Amino acid sequence: MAHPLRILVTAFGPFPGVPLNPSQRTAKDLLRLKRTALCGMEITLRILPTRWDELPRFDALMREQAFDAVLLLGVAARRRRVCLETRAVNAARAFPDAAGRHPPGRRLSRRGLDAIASTAPALAGVAALQRAGIAASASRDAGRYLCNAAYFHALAATRGQRPETGAVPPVLFVHLPGRSGVPRGASRAGLARALSGLLVTLAADARRRHSNAPARKAQGLDPA
């Protein structure tokens, strides 16, 4: 790779019913940890306003930076374990955002796919979190609120992002449980360490994809 690996980590600000979003705190916790495997990488943290009208700005960020891996964090207050989302759906629920506004339509993209699968190995991520003592499971999709919307936009933006290499960036959304964002039996520090390990795995996956892309192109397995 000609440039340092670029990784995006996102979390959300408050929204109705969640005045203090634990995903924001958790994202900062995991990035404070010093991991040798992440040294030399450009890691960007963005706290996304929980507003429907902020999605175009998120699209612009994804276009301008062309990240090599993306980890998105959000909170699902009714869940009891960390959930790794296996896909995002092209749908929005008429639920008010932090500004009291509703989504502009029932679909996030009029001409987009009905759903986009995660480009990261979610099941392997679940197993890694469980080995670290974190209650975790895979989830069918990220719901119909702004967590899902950000996930859908991130996956859509990265689908054709690397035509020169054919390497599709791994993109994964993680929902944190309850009001605290920490599953029962875990600590805040333990959760941060486990998610930091997940970030290391995404980075390694991104490097592997870049390394394998030239060989795949030479064999005609990826479009030129």
C-alpha cells in the first residue's frame, strides 16, 4: 500500500430517550488503548449527530477519505448483549431524530439495493468478543433508525471505492446494549479492550485484502 492504513471509527451523539450515548464514550475508550498492531495507522474518530439531515455529510466524509476499514458503534437500549450487524437495510422508520425531525422517506435510497451485507466477517467478530468474555451475538440487521442508516450509507459508499485495487474495505456495525452500553458481566475497560481487538482484526483484514487484490486481478477474479 502506498499510504498508511486509514481506519474510520464512528459513534453517535444523544437522541430521544438516550441523553448520554454510551457509544461515544466507548469509542473514545477503545482509541485510548495503545495497541502495537495499530501503530502507524491513521485512525479517524467521528461522533455522528443523530440526525437524518447529517447523512449527506457522512457520505461526503466517506467519499473524501476512502477509508480502508470502518467500525461503526451505536447503542440499542433493549438489547442485552453486544450485537454485530450482518447487514443494513434500505428502510427508515418514522422516528424523530435528535432535532425532532423524521426521515425524508421510507427508503434511504430510492434506487439502492433493498439490503447490503456487511463486508466484514461478523461471525468471526462475535467469536472473538466471546473469547474476550463479552456477551455477543450476530444480528439480522441494524434496525430502521439512524444506526442502520449510517451503516447502509457506509456500505453503499465503499462498494465501488477501490477500483484501482479491487479491495473492498471491511465495514462493520456494532450495537452496544442497554443504557450503559456494557453487557452484564463485563466492565467498561474490558469492553474497550475487546472492541480494540476487533479493530485490530478489521485492520489486518484490510491489509490482507489489499495484498491479495493484485493477484485476484491477474487471475481475472475481480473486474479491471
